[in-house]
Amino acid sequence: MEMLQDAFMQRSLLAALLIGITAPAVGVYLVQRRQALMGDGIGHVAMTGVGLGFLLNTSPIWMATLVAIAGSVVMELIRTYGKARGDLALALLFYGGMAGGVLLINLSPTGSNAKLSSFLFGSLSLVSPEDVVTIAVLAAFVILVTVGLRRQLFAVSQDEGFARVTGLPVRLLNLLIAVTAAVTVTVAMRVVGLLLVSALMVVPVAAAQQLARSFRATFVLAVAIGTVVTLSGTTASYYQDLPPGATIVLLAIGVFIALTALAGPLARRRARAAVTATAVCDAKVPAGRRPSDDVKV
């Protein structure tokens, strides 16, 4: 294929593959915890890290990772302890992170609005070999956590009270979910963009939930959907000169709509099958063994 002959597309497809795996893998826990918009907030905070990276002439991805991790920890602490004014504190954190990023990147001698736009919405041509190495390292961490600790993370996401009773370190696991989400945001920002990464963490999971009937099935199907839409969106961006982030997210939404339309008839078919199975079981019970025949009047 012509596309695979270009070095930057090889890097972009590899980055897209890693993003397609990691974003839904973290998103399934966020959706379970009803924190679907957490990735969006971390993306705002990560902008300050991008600006610091340009200002200090260091890697924007690594700097964004550090700042996003710090922001995610603060967000988790606010969620835990900020009962009355927690929503206001989170709003200040989100908007302050975005404003700080815009200011810092414009103060940097190497920063520009074009570079800022590439981090906000993603850019295939700017994925460098160093970026691929960074994304691979961070993605390995995310996969290790989300797969290796899936039972513990699911327990905490499902019911914190029950997880605490069973002896799990709930506070530590909550912080680990927040940190993993922050790492995922910075992994995806080169291809999807900081403003759209939250959609890739949530939409494939929502689409998988239309068909899957267990957490494991939801996890596997969400990762499969994420992988397909990121690779398809990246390919379409190359041939049609489309913005990669927007293309990937719209494809994910299209899959969600299609699976939602399919879920209704499938649910009715399952219900009819269950009724038929019950009727067959009742028919196989001998009449002389039915409880009603043993009752003496």
C-alpha cells in the first residue's frame, strides 16, 4: 500500500493502534464510575504541560504527562474531600489549565498557534519517532495496569464500600485509575487531540455496552471498537486529507449509533428465546410430578 511507504504514516498507524487499545481500556473504568468527562478535564490540565514543554525546551508529551498526573491526583482528592465546593474547584482547575497552556505556549520562542492546534485536535504529520517511543512506553504502563489489576479496579469502580470491606486499598486504587487516565490522555493527544480524547475513552465503551452482557465482554469489545476506529480514521485522514481526531471520533459515534440500532432487535430476540426455553422446560415436566397434582382437596 502507498500509505505504508511513508514513514510518518507508519508512525501514525502504530500510535493510533496503541491509542485505540489504551483509551477504551481506561474508559471502561471511568464509565463504570460515572466519570465519563474526567478525560476532558485532564485534557484541559495537560495543556499547561504542553506549554511548559515548549517554554522549557523539553518534550511536550513528557511534560504534559507529569502535569496531567498532578492534575488528576488533585481532581481525585477534590472528588473525595471537596463535598461542598468541589465542582467550583474542578472548574477552576480545568479552565486554569487550558488558559495556562495557551499563555505558556505563546510565551515560548518555539511555540506557535499551529503547534497548539496540533495538540488540541491531533496531527498525523507531527508524530515523530521520539513520540512513538514515548507513546509506546506510556501505553505499556496503561495496559499493564488496566489488564493486570482489572479485578481490583472493577471492584473499586463498581462499589467502593464493598471493596473497602474486602480489604482492598480503595484510596490507592482510585488514585491509580486517575493517574492511568492522565497517562492515556497524553498518549492520545498527538493523534486524537486533547479536546477529543475523552470521546475516544467513552464512546467505544458506550457502544460496547449496547451488546455486551458482562464487564469482560464490554472491555474486549470496547478495545476492539477503539482499535478499528482509530486505524480507520487515521487511514481516512491520509487519503481524504481530514483532521484525524475529528474523523476518529465521528467514526466511533457512527459505530455507537449502529450498535444501538442493532441492540433493540437483539434484545427482543433474546427475550423470545428465554420465553421459548421456559415453555420447553415446563412442557418436559411430567404431569404426575407437577406440584398441583399432589395437592389433595
